[in-house]
Amino acid sequence: MRSMMAALALGLCLGQPTCAQAQWAIPDGVKSVSVAGYPLTYQETGSGEPVVLVHGSLGDYRIWYAQVPALAKAYRVFALSLRHYYPERWNGVGEDFSIAQHAADVAALIQQLNLGPVHLLGHSRGGAVVLTVAKEHPELIRTLILEDASGMEGLLPETPETQAMAGEVKGLVSRLRVNLAAGDKEKAGQEFTDGLNGPGTWAKRSALQKEILLDNLGTGVDSGERGHITCSDIAKFSFPILTLTGERSPKRYPEGFAAARTCNPAIPAAIVIPNAAHAMNRDNPDAFNAAVLEFLARHRGRQHP
């Protein structure tokens, strides 16, 4: 079995000098590129201007199953798995799991594959990752798309409400750790999903949606750190930005977007995806895809200033 896995990984690497051989099985149709010695996995589909999709907590490249086919009709789409997410089954050991590390990995992938500048989309924790990429490497950004993005918590004033929002996040992570320690994966997935998207959401998730989350439970060791994006960082962004939030998303996300607009008035008001919560790209993919495609079409061919 190990020899078969190695052969599969080697086959995907042929002709790719930067490809790393993973120590785990690489799914069919998926590639990997060596980033600081780590085999970063990604799915590439379509042709045209590159669009890079960055998932959030307990996700991986597969969460974009409703976006990749639609976007790939007009764009070259890269859906990636961040370091230590599926197809790796991480045990939580190590010190290379952070927003800074993941942002460096995304920037390295864009550079090594000669993709930039790109349309860069990040969801939730992935929003903090892409915001950090934009801060550190603005030359790699054609447009920035933020779906209920974390990373802007520091823009909000210290009030009882913002403290309560921060407590919600810590509470979700804390309960996840407790359930994982108890070996109750199903409860861990259910409480985390319902905490973000509302009671009863887990029960309505498809088998694939549940599988994706359960495959990435090891990344629940996340410290909750979301980068260090400041108002001055946001003010420097000169590329077009799209922000999206769900009709039933936690309030901390639209409030973060509103705060970002005070830092950079060029950022338009967030688009609200109806009949959707935090996982809006899965809750209402038609409305989500339409908003993203319309934005991309308006900025197609744009060159970095």
C-alpha cells in the first residue's frame, strides 16, 4: 500500500520540479507543490485569469465543490488545502500552524506557480490568511474577496458586545477541544457547525459536508489567533475588494466589514447572501456564485497599479 501511495504521489510530481512527495495519499486529480518542505495540496481547474480559493477552519479544498465548476467556465481556479489540512490527517503536533505560516504558504504557491497577480478569495479563518497575504504581498493581488472574513477583530472598539463576540469564538474552540479530547467526533462537528451557523445546521449537512469537517478535526488545536491586520493596513489596499456575509451570519463578520470601510471608504458595503449563514457558499451557492462572478467580470483584465 505504501509503495502504491508513493507511486501515485510521484506520478503527480513528474515534470513539476517544485512538487513535493507527500507522506499521505494524494487524491486523484489533485496536485501538490513543495512550500518550505511541505507538500501543499491543490486542485486546478479551468483556464484564464487565476482565482485562488482559501478555505476556513475545519475545511479543505473540497468545500468549494459548488464554486469550482461555475468559476472554471471563465477562470483558472485553484482550490487549495492549507498546511496540515486534508489530505493530511494532522495530530496537532508542531509549531507551524498559524495565520502567518498559512499566509506565507499561499504567497509561495502563487509565486512558485507564477500565477500573480490573482483574484484571492478567503472564507472565515481563510479570510485572515488572505488579508495577511494582501498586507505582506500586495503585488500578488488582482482583487480580494472576503467571505465572512476573520482578521479584522482588532478594528472593532472594545465594548461589551465585541468582548462577547470574541468570547463566542473562544467558546467554540474550547468546546471543540473538549469533544475531541473525549473522542466524540460527531459531537465536536455538530457543536462547532451549529455554533457558527445556527442550531440544527449539522443535521441538515450532506454526507460530504460532514466528511470534510470530520477529516479536519485535528486542526481544532487552532489558538484562535487571526493575524494582526490594522486600520492602516486596510487603508493601503489599492485593489478592488468584495465583502460577503450571510443573512444569518454571526454579527461579528458584518461588523468587521463595516469597520474596514471606515479605514478604506473605497470598500463597498458587504453583499448579503439571502437564506444563508456563515457557510454561505454552500447554503446558497447560486446567489454566492452570482455575486462573485459579477465582481470578477467587472475587474477582469485589471493590472496591479
